[in-house]
Amino acid sequence: MRCIGYFNNGFRFAITLDEHPNLLAGANWATWDSGNNLWVARPGIVEQYTLDDLRRGAPSFTLDVDRFEPPPKPLKEP
């Protein structure tokens, strides 16, 4: 992660992974967990990469949070 400047009242950062330069393109957030898995968040998507996944270039887990619908509004009591 490197700072790319100060814009709109906040610092902005670029996230890169030297061995896989395009893997984190468009990522808003990325971190390693205690099991050596890389977690990446993009708008509407969360992905998990194991070390083997990184070699393959595809995540083993993807969650598309945009597919969820908001809960229904509660019915009004008369």
C-alpha cells in the first residue's frame, strides 16, 4: 500500500501486489489474515485468495453483496 496523495480532505492509497500487479486493480481494501489468505474488497464484491489461488489467478471464495435485497418493510399495524 502506498499513499498517492491527499484529495477531498483525505489521504488516498494505492494497493498493489508486486507478483500479481492486476489482481488488486480497483480494490478499495485488501489484507492478509492469520491463515495466509488474502482478502480483497471491491465495490460490491469480497474475495478470498489462498496462496494456491494466487498462483492460479482466481479466488476460491467470492461474495457478491449487491445480490442481496434489503429486508421488507414492516407491516403497519391498524
